[in-house]
Amino acid sequence: MEKLFSQVLLFQVRPDRQEAFETLMRRVQAEQEQLSGCRQVRYMKRSHIFDDVNSGEAPRALTKIVKCVKYFGLLTFDSAEDCGRATGWLFACYAKEITKMCIMPFDIHSGYEL
């Protein structure tokens, strides 16, 4: 059985650009889901934090923004080649627009699933 290839994206978005970023990423997600070899596309906004992981209590909601709002993307592909084509598409179509909303270039981490 061949392992799937995954990619995690980290975006550090300017606080005043949250709504525009979320609107754009909903459009990007819909397009990414149609790309060849793409199995799953999910995005999330970091909104909670654990104060004590050993206590077993639920994480608490973040109450203030200190510099940026973090968003994560998780994409799963049939192969590294499909991931490469999808990443090329993202950069060709949306990198400039996304980068303007971030405080720094977004991070990309890729690898085969365990």
C-alpha cells in the first residue's frame, strides 16, 4: 500500500486582514479540491491554547491577538508529484495575494504520512 503525501501550510496573517484571508482561502480550497491527485484540503484558524496539557481539561479560547493570527492548511495528495503540481498552481495563482496579507512568507512542510 502506497503512503499518501501530505503538506502543512502555516500562514501568519495580519490581524486587520483576517476576513479577507478567510474569504480568499475558501475560494482557494474549492479550487484545490478539484486538482488532480488531491485527496483532502482543510484549513483552520488557531483559536485555542492549552494552559496545562496534563490536566485533561479542554483548551481555552485565545482572548487577544499579539502580532498575527495563525492559520494552518493540511493538504493530502496521492503522490509527491501531485503535491508539487498543486504547490506550483498555488504560487502561480495566489502567492502574491496571500503574501500581502501575511506578516512574513508562509511556511510549507511536506512529507509522506506515517
